[in-house]
Amino acid sequence: MDLFNNPKHRTYFILALLVISALFMFWLRILPLLNLGNGDVFSLVQPDDPMYALRQIDLTLANFPNYAWFDPMTQYPVGSTVYWGPLLTYLCSFAAILVHATTPTQVITVSLFIPVLEAVAMVFVMYWLGKTVADWKTGLFAAFMIASISGQFFFRSMYGSLYHHIGETLFSALFCLLYLYTLLRAKKTTIVLSDITTYKEILFFAALSGIAFFVGVLNIETMIVFALIVAVFTFVQAVVNHHRSIPNLYLALVNTVTFGVVIIGLLLFGFKQPGLDLSRYTAGPVLAYFLLIAATLFLFLWSDYLKDRKKYYYLASLAAIAILFSAILAILYPALFSEFTNGLAGFFGQAPIISTVEEDIPWTLARAWSTFNFGLILATGGILLLIWQTYEKEEQGEVFILIWSIAMLVCTIQRIKYEYYFAVNVALLSAICLGCAWDYGARPVFSRLGLSSGTTAPGERDSSAPEGVAGGDRQKKGKGKGAKAKREIRHENDIPAMVIFSGTVILAALFIIFSATANYTAASSDTQALNPDWQEALVWMANNTPDTGVNYYAIYDKDTFAYPNTSYGVMSWWDYGHLITYIAHRIPNANPFQAGVTGPDGSAAFFMAPSESVADTILDHDGTKYVITDVEMDTGKFYAMATWYSLYNTSSSYGSYQTSLMMPDPSNPSTYQSVMLNAPAYYSTMISRLHNYDGSMAAASSAYYVEYADPSVSQTSLPAIVDVKEMNASDALAAAAQYNQQARAGYHAAALNLDFSSPITDIPALQHYRLVHESPTSVTSTNTTDIRYVKIFEYVKGARIKGSGIIEIPLVTNQGRNFTYSQESINGEFIVPYSTTGDASGVHATGPYQIEGTSTTFEVPENAVEQGLTIN
């Protein structure tokens, strides 16, 4: 059987397998579309950054070929500067124009294919990467692995995930492929600077590397991390080359051309923001690439200068120069030094606030296994093989891959979203492990089956690998005795080889099965679909609230733009900012770029505000007219809001509002289970007062009196409940205060509640917030409480009514829910947010205001609420 060994047959065989892999990737990723049936494709769009990507496509198509670097339709009242590149937007816009997509549905349908196709292209990039590193078999294994891999790489490339992240993966991998190929060619070339014919091929491939890098930069400036990888590799390889008396001229030539192309591209592209921020389109990245070129040239010249000195002089002098240069830079140019150090810390570091952003939480071992499963074992084998091959052959290809993989591993450990980067390394390292196992043990296995394994005979070179490439020499050892010993082992004892080969293949098969199954399950579910309650609420907002006066389809210049008097902001948690922009065509105060969140006037401070006066001050500063809440902000996302708030108000902490305690499991008292309880401060926050009580006053009733012990006492992971009793709320507060005055060390008591709508202290009514719309889904199941998923409130001046006591008004919502708004007078006056006549919103009064216990009633016109007029 000559399928493997006949070059012509092998080419067709490889191409067929790559196409099958690509089609498999494509099918898995478009499963959401295939399962949609007659549904609306818009419902598949994931609700954060993909929504804003659609917004950018709208802008570009309306103003083609112009691209908006400033957007006043988000982060009111300052607008937002766009800091990522236009590549994804242009790819989607070009695709829409190419197929004549004109309606929103058509544009969305076409655009959502772009990340899918970028992922599919990775099959072919990974094949060539594996082939360049080793041989065609390793290339095929790499293609198979990337086609199956799960985690963020799959999630970000699934139909509906209109993210730029897969573009990052594609163009960074393409750059690494071209850069590595160029290096391997250059090292085997005798370069004579006066004779361009000796290195014109190197110039060509180096320029291609630079183009690939620049295209990646046009996607997002995060590509600069690969310049850092190149810098570390260049330093390590330059030191190794000097030790081995190999000139570093080829490194200088490759880096100069590669990053020279990037610099030229960025200068032509232009600086879009001021300053030296390395993560923005500023002069900072250009300076960084220039320093990389200068450093490489210095490494070459300094090595040449010290070539006749003792070898350790080179490394020692470089260390001293690096320290001196850093010190001079920090003293003379502190801003530039700060940009470089902060850029590294920002990318590779971890801030406490990151824990509130799901995609930026640290990578755990459990998460790593669930994503890459048996691929982690294969990748570990690949790393060990690279280390061994580096020691045996001292090849630079292995060094580059090791540095690249370590850098991506560090990034992924810090933030799980970088799994989409590390997926390439896991696939490549696993393929290297598989390739070596195949070469080591496939021949005896296939021989017994009467088949060809596609491996070369021991000591022979694989003709499919490029001349001089590390993998091309994998079969023949550079050190004679080692090669001879290896040949003898393989010839005399086939059993270990067969076991290693079979075990590796089984691991690879398990990886593919587990990963593909996980991907199929994820693609077949609707967990990432747009929440219908949010869509319904924002469609209502688009049709029933005043226009902002800002043209949604216009591109504005940041330096000349001013908001019109009719403009206003919409306050919600930052997660929902892009939904508000794209669906409602309204301007959120905060957005998923984590803009407008922290600080005294941020969304966190508003929703955590302990009093209405503080909240009003924030909305007045931010120019806010509407507030949108949802049950997630009220419950699961409350932790995030409290954490962001603590950045501004350092005296506040999440534990002030909610606490997790261990309590004995009722079914098994010898074991504990965790329970989260609300403290009195939780019920006084604006998010609770709005979403739980519709802004109405709420009286305390019962609470849990809880005695608990610190973990140091209870020997549990969380404080453990010692005693709990349900009692009147005021009695529980008094009992807790009395207990804490004489409590033993490590023991405490508190008045807490489990129910989110049961306050522990009396909650006063909000005077300037009225419910104007709520979504259809009810999130409570009790007869006395009916809380809807999404609620929209209007911030109003409120009508003034002179009087004392408690005033009430019966209301019915757009969903037919009846509730009563109650308010207690302050200094002989009520300020009421609802009108009894003239209100055009879906929530309206079914009767007049009435002071409780009297027959006194009041009618309140709409203009009185809007203008703050006095009724009596």
C-alpha cells in the first residue's frame, strides 16, 4: 500500500483529510443556525461584544468605507473611543456588500459566518505549522486537534459569536508560522549583505511575516504580545548562537524586515489615539517595535564585537546593559517606562476586580481539564519532547515554540479567555507528541497489519519536510551514538514502541471524542441566546421613549461633537450597555468595555447607593433619564456590583451586603452545605429598592437571628452557623447586637434573611423613580410576590403634595400585574413619581392617590410629575 509513500497520492490524501476536518469544524459551529428553524437569526447573537460589532457594521455600511473611532451612542455623557481595529468590521461589511445583504437580518446572517470561517482557516494554518515544525504527519495531527478543540476557541468561533478573538488566533498563528519558517530558512542560508541574491528569499518571507503581524494588529493591538515573544526568543537564541559561535546576522535581518513592515504599516494607518498606550493605536507600539529592531541589531553587533572574548562575557554584559537601560528609561522617560511595565502587568497580571468579569477570571485546573482534557497530557508530552530535542539538537524552532507556549500558558492561567490563544499551542504540542509516537511505534504496528505507516526508515529524512527545518531531521540524530542507540532499540524491541504508540493514539482519540462531544452539546444548546425579556423591553424602549437627538447611523468627530439638549443616558449594569445601544438605539451610561462603571458617578455607585439622594446626584451628573434593572443584577450579579463599588468606596465590601455561611445539611447533619444570606444593607441599595419593591416603601417583618463561628473556630471553609432562629426583624437585630457585645472570640451574631424581597429594616419609598415597563417573565413563584425579569424605570422630578402619613396609589403594569405604590411623608410633604392622568407609558394608575386612613384623594397630572409642580 503506497498511499503514504507515493508523493502524489499523499498530497490528495492530505488535502482530503484537511477538507473533511474543515467541513467538520464548519458544521459544528453553524449548528445554532441549523437548529434555528424559522426563528429570528438575531436571537442567536450573543449579548455583549457581538452586539457592538453589529453596531459597528451598521455604521460602516451606512458610511462606507469610513470607520468610526468615536461613538457617542455609548457611555453617556462623554461617548466612547474605539480602541480595537477595524478588521472584523470591514470583513463583515465586505461580505454583506458582496452578497448584497441589505436588511438587518441579512447583514446579521452574513456577518456571523466570519468568525466561523476564520476558525475553519485554522485547519490549514495548523497543518502548515505542524509540517514546518516537523513533517506532514504532525501537520495533519495539528489540524485534527484544532478541528476538535473546545473551550474559548470554540465558544468564540461558534455561529452567533461575533468576536474579534478568533481573528487574533488566526493571524497570530499565521505570523508564528511565517516567522518560524523564515527563521529556519535564514539560519541555513549563508547571508552576504553585499549580495542580495543570498537573502532575497529571506526578505520575502520576513515581509510576509510582517504583513501577517500587521493584519493581526488591524484586528486588535493585543498582537503586540507576540512581539514580546519574539523579543524573548531573540534574546535567548542570540545568547545560544554566541555560545555556539553562530553569527546573529540572520536574526537581525529577519526582525528588521518583519517589524519594519509593521512600523511602515502603522505609520500609514495613522495614530488614532494620543499618548503611548501599548494596547491602543498610539505611537507606543511603533516605538516598541523600533526598540525590538534596535535591540536585535545590538545583539548582533555586540556578539560580533565579543566573538573573540570568553563566552560568558556576552550574557553578563547584556544583563548589565539591560539593567542600566531600564534604569535610564525609568529616570529620563518615566511615562514611557510606566507604559511598558503597566502594559506587561495588564496583559500577564491579575487584578482583584477581574473576578467580576467572567471571561477574565483565572484559569483553574478543573477548567483546564474540562476544556482540553486528554490534550493536556499530550501537550505535556509535546513540551517534554521539545525540551529533549532542544538539548539533543539545539534547534531554534523548538526554542521558539517553547517560549510561545509558555507565554500563552501564563496568559491563560491569568484569564480564561486566552484559551483561544493557548488552543493553538495545545493542538501543536499534542501533534508533536503524536508525530513522535507515530515515528517511534507506528512502523511495527502497521507492519504486523500489512500496511504502510507513512514513516521514514530509521536514519532517513522525511522528504516532505523543508530542508533545514527542525522536524525534517527528527528521524536522524545529530549525535551519532544517540542515533545508533535509538535505531537499535527500535529494531530489537518493538513492544515498548507499540505500547507508546497505541497509548498516544488512544489519548488522541479520547481527546477528539470528548472535545467534539462538548462542542456539539454547546452548539446545540441555547444558553448563549439573547434573553427574550431583554429584547422585548428594549424594543419597547426604542418605540416608546424620546429620541436622543443623536443620529444612530452618523459618524462623529470626537473633537467637534457635542450632545444635543434632547440627549440623555440610560443607567443599567455594564453587561447590558451594547444591548441598549443596538436594540433600543439609546445611550447607556455604562457598557461592556467596563466604561462608566466605577467612580463616584459610575453605575456601581448608583445601584449600590444607600440613599435616594446619593442616587439622584449620580443620575443628575450622568444626564440619566431611564434606569433598567433585571433579576440578575438583583441576585447573581450583585457580587460584581458590590466589588466594583468597593474600588470607589473603600469602606464598603461585598460582605457588608451578603454573606455565605456553612450550615448542617438537613438530610445529613454531619455534613455542611453553603447558604447565602442577605444583610440589612442589601435591602437599602437602589437595585433592591427598584427591582424588588418597584420603588415603593417596604416594611420589615421577620428575619433570621443567626449565630455563627469563624472558619478558624469551626474548621470549615466558610463561617459555620451555630444556631439560627426566625423571629421578628427588630427583635433579631436587637438580639444580634446584644450577643456581639459579649461574644467569645471567633463567634458572632447577625440578623439576616434568605428572601430577596423581605427587608430586615423598614425601606422608605423612592420619590423620583416610576416603573414604566416590565418584561413578561415572572421570576418568583409565590402568590404574594410577582417580580418580573426586566424592569424599566423613568427618573422624574415628581409632583409635590402637602400632607402627612402614608399616601398610596393603585397601579397596573403593562403585563397586567397590580401593585400599590406607598410613600410616607417627610416634613409634611409627599413627592410622588406617578401621575393619575396623561401618562402614556404601559404602567398606569387605576385610581387617585389617597392618604391612608382618610378619605383625602389627589389627582396628579403628568406635567406635574415631569416639572415637579405642587398639587395643593
